[in-house]
Amino acid sequence: MASIKDILKSYSKGQVSKMRGKVVETIPRNVYARTSAGLGTVNDAFDITIEGVLKRVKDENKWKEYVDLHS
């Protein structure tokens, strides 16, 4: 069985740099507000998740008009 350390060592410096860049790129979209004032106009990760769920529900309900889901 491979250890986590061995797996991490198997990545090249270029791969690590690319993955690090992707993490840094996504950080602003995944911030949680901990203060009573919140983040103001910036959505935290919870807000983004709930908005996504509500959009899916809304999109699904639009299709119900056109598709008989019981057949």
C-alpha cells in the first residue's frame, strides 16, 4: 500500500505548481463568513452552494411543463 507521502512525492514540480495555481484561483469563491457582518456583497461557499441547488430545482421545474415524468 502506498503512503500519502509517496504519492505526493510522485508529482513533478510542474504538476505541483499547476495544482497550487488552481487552488489559489478557487479560494476567493470558497470563503466562509465568520463575522456578524458577513461578507457584504461577496457570496461565501454556503451561498454559492444554495444558489446552485435552487437553480437546479428551478431548471427541473421548467422541464416539468414539457415532459410527463410519470410515463
